Amino acid sequence: MKSEIQDIYKNSFFYILIPYIFLVIIHITLSLPMKVPVIWPDEFAYLFFGKYISGVGDLQYIPRVELTGSFGYSVLFSPIFHLFNDPQKIYSSILILNAILGSTLYIVLFIFLKNLFNTSNVRSFWISFIVSLYPAYILQTDVVLTDAITASCFVFGVVLFHTFIQKKSIFYGILFALVSGYLNWIHIRMLPFTVISIFFLIFLVYYKRLPIASTGLAIIIMIIMVLLGVIIGDHLTYAISGKIESSQRISTSLIEVAEMIFIFFLLFSSVYLYFKKYYLLMFYTLLGLISGIFASTNTTILWITLISGLLYLLILIFSKKIKIKYGIWATLTLFLVSIFTFFVLPDFGYYTIILDRIQIWFINISGSLFYSMFATYNLFLIGLIYIVIQLWTESTIVVPAVSHTDLFKEEKKNQFSFFKLLNNEKNLTLLFLSASAFLMIFITIFPNKLQVNHYRADHLFYGRYIEVVLAAFIAIAILKSTTSKVTEFLISTLSSWVFFIILSFVMIITYNNIIPSELSFRSVLSFFPLRAVLGNINIMLFFLASIIVSIVAVFGLRFKVKFGIITLALAFVSFIAFTYIYVDYYHQVEKAQRNKLIEFINDNFPNDKLISYDKKVFSELSQNGLSYVWLMNNHKFDFFNSVKDIPKSNLVISNSAYGLLQNNNAILLDIEKDGNDHLWLKPCNIQDSIRYNLMPSYYNIPLNKKYVGGVLRTGLYKDKWINGKAVITTNLNKKDSVFNVEFEIGSNDKEPHNLIIWLNNKQIFNQDIKSGVWRYNLKFVTDSSLNKLEFKFFSDLTRDKSNNKRLIGISLNSFILKNELDLLGDSYNNLTMSKTNIDDIQYTIYPRRNIDLSQLEFRPEDTLRLPFVIKNLGDKIIDFNNNSIKFSYIWKDFVFKKIKKEIIIENELNGIILPGEEKEIFITLKTPENIGKYFLSFNLISNKYVIIKPQIQREYLYNIKLIL
């Protein structure tokens, strides 16, 4: 029995299958709550590509896809569209496929370690499993992004490269070519892997290390796949968006990538020639680069440089300083580099631009390297240094001193030899891994100069693309930390920590220690836990936290392996758990709550299958347009420009002022939660009835505040200062001729300021306002019944130059149309009511449909009175008269979701709500005393203080801060 168990444990299949299944289960479990896309526009682009490729359903044109050629991932899940029609089931199925494919990272790492380092099954198992727990590799399968599979595909490509140069068979050559080319299809940023693959194969054929037939076939396959990527990518972009702009063409992206690869290649070649002590070739390489750059403004410089370089070489040859063969190589180098630089970099125009671009790359790469070291606890650089040490020690030869090999007659003793490297498949694979990884990191660097206040801090780091190549380096670092010589261990660890220290100071000098701007956590997942606690990116604290974990884990691996394993596992798992709750799960819940317009349209306009969507709100700020197209797959969307186009549908989704600014008398029906999308109904035969039944009221809310939608506000500075002339325009849900207005104004000047107010071009107020805060109540009667009100305010606003240019004038603190509140009244007194069973209450709570809670800005200890709607979702009457039911709201802290403030509203609920109907109450919200991020949620609560949770639980995230 014991021997049988031992045989099982010796079986590699057992070590591969069981951990893989376990990882798949983890991935699927975490993906179960995910029902809708959350990343705009990337996820939607991949989904629409997949739907188009599947051929299922009618094609819906959408504005700019903003992805070029990244269709390989969509091909994998396109068959799922044949299995389901429900968007949520399709999405969930794709995430299950992500789990199955993403978990293969463990398998390819296991094979990578076994093949290259001949590790035991046990060692391969725990190293590969630890790396597979890296937070990004676990969490990236929870969304429809290429990152779910690219890490696995990259390591698989490296494994196939090693197998091909080892076996030299046509089968592995074709398989490697297909994977290398397919990586380019998955994402255009994977192109360097294909380029490096072709370069290495040509190099190996030239030196007769690979057969020309199988290798040539592999190269042809890769070239064909790159060309097909260009053709198919542009076709898909055109098919989805109906047009293709020059900036969207994959050929444009390829040119940009080629520019970066070309510059990288020249710089790398110069460094290589320097270490090989071919100084003349290095000089002519750089001379060619400089002449090509300068030639972009004056082609005469190109010819002067070429002729001068050629004459100098002829002098050296005739004076017997160099050999003729060496002079020919130098001439060709100068000529080719100059010409290629001139033609490959045509868009730079002036040499200052290209030099500035190079400077920007070197500055921005500091952020990318900082993230890769922070997120991996330095394991990435430790693994890279181990590779460099191994390549150097195992590929160095001793050559005898020679009379001269270059102009400077340097003697050569210890020399790095590619020829020795060629005879070792393992070292050649490690070089291939390092070169392709470095080039892929190089092209992910953001090409623009970014400041510390850049609106997306993740652009300074962009870890999402870097993490594609990190897995193998982490695995090597863990392996070598346990098995390497003491000298190698000390060199790799100490040098990486020193580099991390230097890099951190470079970051501080470049961007300051604190980077406060917001970021897309999906791009830098490992930043989230510390960022959530600190509220910003603190370079020094991030560095200290990472290097402490690095030292503990690395020395643990060295001297007590189990302790090191546990340290790394706990670090990764804790980051996974924390980030999953507040990024994956919260974003999913938040995005699902952004779809209330869908429910409203389906409930009230079930027969309207065409919806017009204004391109003015189709942006990253809103992020809702593509979500509607995806989730409402039985509807058609007319994307139009409200400035010049006429919408084809009566239902229009546009901005807050569409129905007023465009002067078409449309009425507002609803506002999307946490978005800028407002649902309007154009004038039509049903508008009058809809206006009365569904249009939200504009009474008893401050019309001057930006969180009130469907109001046109102009001339108000910072929502309150009257700058010369200010206008507030709004529609009413029913006509009236008698109006009550309550407004609060303030003046900060000792001298009185005159304030004039008009209603529909008729003066209703004219008074000098003295210093202080004043409240007025006006009642006035118009000549006719109105359903559109236009208030104009006239006053002067200046700045006090002697007092820091302080604003001097009148502020409109609030401006409210008043009427008698009709809240949860006894509308059905004749009905016989029975006491409501608390367990049967099915309801939801949301603000009045013209209140956009995402626009609220709170300070500590603020108070704000807002109307909230309680809707009965059940089939039984909710009776508040015979039940002691209260309204409550809770503030929870962002980090641990502990209750910081819970308010129970007494004596506000009365009357009844019939099934399917809704009632409104006014609630005064009070914010916590301290600044910070808080979740706000609303509930009903019984007389025994049992929380009755709504059917649709909405949490609103607020950053409570001091607002000047």
C-alpha cells in the first residue's frame, strides 16, 4: 500500500492535475458573483468582437471600439454565443472559460521548471502554485480581458521555444510559430514576442543550430499571422464601429510599436558592441542614429554624415588602422542605421522630439519597474539577475590576446560568447525569455510625459501589461533562492534591493513622494490594499512595505523553506482577499446598480425597441452606453450627435440639460445611478400622460445644485456665485400658475449688492442685499399656466485684489420651488388593512429619479435633506400605519466596512404602498465627523430593530473631505 502511494506521488500527472483543478475551482468560485462587464470599453470591445465572430444576432454598430487588432481572445469564447442568449449567462460562461484557461499558468510553469531546471515534482509543484497565487493572476480571470490568459500563453511560448530548439522537429516548430503568432492576435502589445521569435530563429538558422526547412516554415507562419492580424483586426474594427479612423488602424499601432522596437534595438546593439569592445561599430551605430534623426529636418545632413563616415573609414583602411572587412561592416552599419532611422521615424519631424521621446521613455520606465518590484516583492529583479549571472558565467570564454580587433587595439581575455550560448538550449531559452520580456515591458511604457497630477495615476505604472511576463522570473527567483550558491544569492538579493532603493528615490524626485490622483485599480491591482488604507500612493511607504516582505520571504526561502513559502502565500492571499472584496466584487455590484435605466425602460416602455444615445455622454466619464447595448440585446441603439443630428427614437439618453438646451421640450424621466446618463422623452403623442405619471417632481429640491438633473444652469460659478447673469431653467410635470419659491442668498461684501430675479422675462424680485445670509419666501401668480420655468438672476461678481482675489458678490446658496408635500399619505383609508408581515416586505429604496447621488460632495458633519422613493416590489400591500417600521441609513468605513454612523428616522413612515407602486419621503442625511471614504446604504428597520434589507441593495461610495 505504501509503495502504491509513493508511486502516485511520483507521478507528474498527479502533481499537475490536482493543483490545476484546485486553482480552477478557486477561479470559478471568485467569478460566480460576476454578472455584468465592469471595464469600459475593453470588456465590451472583446464581447462585441466575440459576438460578431460567432455570427449570432444582428450587428449593432457602436462608436469607436478603441482597440486595434486584439481579437484572438474573442475567438476563444465566440462559440459560447451559440449556447446562450442571455447576456448574463454568456458573461458568466466566459469567466468559467477564463478560469479553465487562466489556471493553465500552473501547468506551463510546472513544465517550465521541469524542462529547464530539472526540478523535482514536489519543488515544481509548490513553486508553480505559489506563483499562480500572485494576486493579478487570480483576479484577472474575473473580467473579460486578455490578461486572463496572456500570462499562461507567454510562458507556454517560452516552453515551446525551448522544446523546439531541443527537439528540432517540424511539429514543435509549427506549434511554437502558432503560439507566437497567436499572442500577437490576443493583443498588439504581444508583438515583440513574435518579433523576437523571428529574430532568434533566423539567428539560429544562420549559425546552423536549427534546420532551415522546419525553421523557415515556422517563420513564414509567424509572418503570415502578423499580416492576418493587420487585415482581420482592421476588418473587425470597421465591422463593429461602422468606420475606422487612422488612429484605430492596427497598421498605425504596428508603426508605433516598430518605432519603439527599432530604438530599443539600436540602443541594445550599442551596449552589446561596447561590451564586445567593438568601439568603432558602436560609434558608427550611434552616428547613424543621430544622422537619421537630424536628417528629418535637413536631408543634406544625411549625405554629409554618410560621406564623412565613409571618408574616415577609407583613411583608416589605407593607413592600415583597421582591416578592409571591418571597414565594410562599419560602412554598412552607418548606412543602414541612418536610412532606417530616417524612414522608420518619419513622424518625429525634429530631433528634439525624438530625444524628448527617449527621455520620456526612460523617465516613465521607472514607474513600470517600481510596480514590477513592489508587486513581486523584488522577486522579478532577483530572478532576472539570476538569469544574467547564469548567462554570463556559463557563456564566457577565454581568448588569447590579439594584435588588434578594433581601432583601439584592446586586448581580450574573458569574453561573452554567443557561440557557447548557442550550444546550451537552457541558456538560450533564458536569453529568449529575458529579451522578449524586456522588449514587451519596454513598449508598454506610456509614450507621453505624465505629471504627478495626471488624472489616472496608473498610467505612471501600468502594471497590467507588465504582469504578463513576470511569472517565469518569480518562479526562477523562488527556485534559485533555495538552491543557488551563497555568492549568487547575495549578489542577486542585495543588488536588487539596492536598485529598488535607488528606483524609489528616482520616483520621488520625478513625481514626489505622494501621488494623490485617482487610478484604475485593474491596471495596478497590487497597489490597491495599501492605497485603500493610505488614501494615496505613498512611494516611500510602498517601498518599505514591499522590501520588508521581500527580505523576510527571501531569507525564509533560503534558510527555512516552509517559512518562506508561508510568508509569500500569506502576502499573496491577503492581497487577493482584500482586493477581491473592494475591487472585483464592489465594482461588480456598483456596475450592476448602474443599470436602473434598463429596468425603467423595460417596465414602462416595453414596446419601444429603439433607443437614441447621445455621443456627447458616450465617454469614460459615463461608461454606461456600451453596457446598455450589451445587456439590452433585444433593443437597437441609435448613436447620434445631439448638436447636429435628430434622434430617431422618442426615448433619448443624453446629458442633464438635453431637453432644455436643445430647445425641444423633452421631459426627464430618470437618471442613471453613478453616471451622467439622463433618460428623456421627446415630444410625442404620449408625452402629456407620461409627464404627469412618470416625470419626477422638481419641487422641494435645490434647483441650483448640480446633483439635481434635468435642470439647465448657466452663469453660476461653483454652483452658487451669480456671475453677472445666471439662468436656471426646468420643466414641471403639470402646469400651474401659482408658485412658491424659497431661496437663501448670501453676500460677503460690506457694500450692498443689487439682486434682480426674473421668471419667464418678468421681474419678480429686486432688492439690495447687505452683508450676511438671507432667506426669502416668494409667492407669485403668472398670467397663464406654465410647465416650463426660466429664472434669471442679475447681480455683479468681482474679486478683491487686496485679499487673495477673494470673490465679492452674491451667492445663491439654495433655490427651491415649494409645494405641499404629499408623502405616504392615507390615500386608501377606505381599504381594510391587515398588519404587514415583516418577512413579506419586498421593496427597494432609491433617491427621486432626478437626483444624481454621484454628484454629491460631502464635508464632515454635513446635513442634506433629500427625497427618497420606496417602491413595493411584492404582491402584497405594505402598510406603515399598522406596523412600527422605520427608515434607516448606515455609513460604513471603506477598509473594514465597520459601521461608523447609523441613523434611524422616527415617525416619517405612514400610509400604505400598493404592489408595484411607490411613495416618497424626505430624509435628512448627516455625514460622519471624520474625513475619509465611506459606504452609504439605506434600509427599513422593524420595531425590534431588525434590518429589513431591500431586494436591490445599493451602496454609494463617498469621499468625505474638506471642500473649500
